[in-house]
Amino acid sequence: MTRQSAQRHVAVVGGGLAGLAAAAALGSVGHKVTLFEARPFFGGRATSYPLNSADSTGPTIDNCQHVLLRCCTNLLDFYRRLHVEDRIHFSREFYWIEPGGRLSLMRAGRLPRPLHFTGSFAKLRFLSVRAKVDVARGLLAVQRDYHHRHDLDQITMLDWLQEKRQGPQAIERFWRQVLVSAINEDLERMAAVHGLQVFWLGFLSRGDSYQMGIPSVPLAHLYSAESWREYPLVELRPRCPVQEINIAGGQVASLKLQDGSFSADAYVSALPFERLDTVAPDANVKTDRFTHSPITGIHLWFDRPITRLPHATLLDRTIQWMFNKEGGRHIQLVVSASRKLVEMPRQEIIDLVLSELKDFFPAVANARLERAHVVKEIRATFSAGPGLEWQRPASATTIPNLFLAGDWTRSGWPATMEGAVRSGYLAAEAVTAHFGDPMRFLRPDVA
Ligand SMILES: Cc1cc2nc3c(=O)[nH]c(=O)nc-3n(C[C@H](O)[C@H](O)[C@H](O)COP(=O)(O)OP(=O)(O)OC[C@H]3O[C@@H](n4cnc5c(N)ncnc54)[C@H](O)[C@@H]3O)c2cc1C
């Protein structure tokens, strides 16, 4: 049974995964929590909504397909707390498709880690023998460097790959293909530490940690009221923007709301970095080193199935991932670090991806496009460039009763759902320490 604390009242600002995770952790040990969310629904950047708000019978879509890996130990713990872990379906296969339609499959075999991919890796058709040797050498170097080098936050991933003499095909078709989607940044701009972490935790440290989890329900359903029934001490307030976190006499005194104010014993800001300066101008948190990297999601509805594959990564084109949402008729495409698409008109994006899709799935040529929807998330994540890691703030601030959460804070992970939940748990730990009864919520990494 979870140890309970003497009850105190905590206000959480922001109902994305970071805020929700902080609320669940604090509510589970006997603290009263009131969470304020500006929008009518929860989940922040990992959410879903009706495609047409005037038509409740129409499709509900995720703002963008979200996936996790089995190594996301804290996100999975959070889903367990809300009893929704069975709504995440794990896939043991990664499909890679080349233009022209040639398919390769990567999955773990019988050999123990780190050799578990050896069988399927040897059969990958999109890499030459030379590129496979490069990648194998690179993966060995990940094992050596990840825990031993201290400059990985100072150099880019591309610097590191060039230092390891990775050839163009290994870089473009393997490292870039995996990492741009995982970190939402280009190899030229991403700090090497994040790239090595993805390969260490996701591919090398455990035989099953690479398995990809895909929610089988719209994202917002994972945080529904029913999921919170076991947390009677947590009150979630949607449509309740906090206008200001008022600091007076070196402490947070109250939250300014549209229709009054609200006071608690401690306050967690789970806001994105670009909102913090406006909502808490006196919090003294430096956010000026942070910039954004965009993600573009494209939903296409065809009159017939265009593929039977559940998902695939598409090589050598703009589109990086395809997810099959509805028997091959509703397809969701994802382009990470999509700066090139930000200025492009929506119709041009649709035309571009349709012409690219035909290179991978010939059935597209005969299918009729019934509906298309483009979501440009300009502020998808922070850009995880070199030198930024030590600028990410920790949970505790210079204001004793104010704590920070959010995927941009120092969670130990890049901007992901796992990073957001970790930051929420870390903030909850800092709050309990402030109350004089420190508790642990963070789950350790798989290795
Ligand atoms: C398109 C896209 C695709 C992604 N794909 C993946 C993926 O596949 N896998 C993965 O792990 N991660 C993915 N991510 C990243 C992941 O979604 C984020 O890292 C994570 O959801 C961030 O959570 P957060 O709680 O830190 O911030 P947010 O989700 O931004 O939450 C902040 C919340 O604060 C609220 N808020 C703002 N101002 C106020 C105010 N004044 N008062 C009250 N509330 C306020 C906002 O409405 C929001 O709900 C993706 C992100 C995007 C945008």
C-alpha cells in the first residue's frame, strides 16, 4: 500500500502529461490537488479532438500519431495508474519501405541482447553490406560512448556519426530515419547525447525495449474522467486558464484566474516554456535558450484500403512514418522536424504526400481521396541542440513553494511523453520534499 502524507493542498497549472502525472503522483499519497487547464480537454500536445467541432458524430483524431517504446517506464507507470495500459498495443516489428515498395522487417530474434536484432538486421534490404558494417560499428560505439563520454551534449549527432566514420547510406537510411522522428530534430542540430540515449535504451539495453506502443483509442480517452475515479483528491478543472502565478514576498501567494484567485500550499507550473514568462513573469526562470522544432501530421481518408501494413517508416522522401488507422482507409502520416512544410500551403502538402505515397503503395493511384486534414504543430517540442541540456531547469525554483514540470525541464529525457511524465513525477517528489516528507515516484530507466 502507498504511504500517505499529512494532507496539503497543491495547485497544478497545465493539464498536459506533465501536469497530469504530477497530479496523479501527489493525489496517490494523500495530497489534495487542483489542476487548472486552459483548454476544454486534457493531454496538451498529446491529445485528440473531434475533427469537426460542430459534428460530434464525425471522426475524433489525435493532433498527431503518438508512439512510445517499451523503455518508457514512467509513461507506462502513469498509464497503469489510470488503468489504461491495456489500451496500448505493442508491435514487435518495424517495417521499412523503399520507394518502389520493397519492404524490410526488423524484429528481435532469439539471440540475447545486444545481438537480438542480428538475424533480421542481416536481411534488411535497404542497406548495402558496407552500410550494415557501418551501422554495426556505430552501435558498438554507442555502447562504449553513452556512459563514458562527457562531451555528448556539446557535439551534434552528425559530428558523432562522422567521427565514427559512418557512410552516407548508413547515415541517411538508418540513423537519420530513426532519430529525426525520435528526437524531432535534424542530425545536424540534435545534441549527440539524445541520439545515443535512444539507441542505448531503445535498441541495445534490453531485448524488448524497442517494441513500439500505439494507443488503440484516441489519446484524450486515456485521461478520461473514468480513469481518474481512483483519485478522489484530484480535481481537474478544464476551461480554467491561469492568468498569472502571483509572487509576493518571495513566495507564490495565489493564482489569478478569470473569475477570482486561488491559493494552495504549493504550486506546480506544468506549462510549456513559451507560456511561463507570460504566466509567471516573476518566477525568475531562464527560458531564452529554448527554441521550437515543428511536426506536421497529415490525415488522409481514402475510399478503399491502400495498405495492409499497420505502420511503416518510409525511406528517402519527405514523409517519415505511415500509420494505418482504419483498415488501410484512414492513413496518418508524420513528418518530424518539418521546417520545410511550415510555410507550405496545406493543399501543396497534400499534393506532395499523395505523390510520394504512390511510390510506396501503388493502390493509392486508383484510390479516391475522400478527405484530408493537415496539422502543423509549429511548437511541437523544443529543439534539443548542443549545449542546452544543462540549461534545462530542475523542478525546484528559487521560489520555495513553486515547482516546475514540463517536457522542457531537466527530466533526463528529450521532449517526449516519457520526458513529460518524468518531469511531473520529479516535480511531485520536490513538492513532497518541500513538505518535509520526501517520496519517490520516478521509475528507473530500463538500464
Ligand atoms: C505533433 C506532435 C507529435 C508528437 N509525437 C510524439 C510521439 O510520438 N511520442 C512522444 O513520446 N512524444 C511525442 N510528442 C511530444 C509530446 O507530445 C510532448 O513532449 C508532451 O506531450 C509534452 O507534455 P507537457 O505536459 O510537458 O506539455 P503540454 O502537453 O504542452 O501541456 C501544457 C498544458 O498547459 C496548458 N496551458 C497553457 N497555458 C495555460 C494556462 N495559462 N493555464 C492553464 N493551462 C495552460 C496547455 O493547454 C497544455 O494542456 C509529440 C508532440 C507533438 C506536438
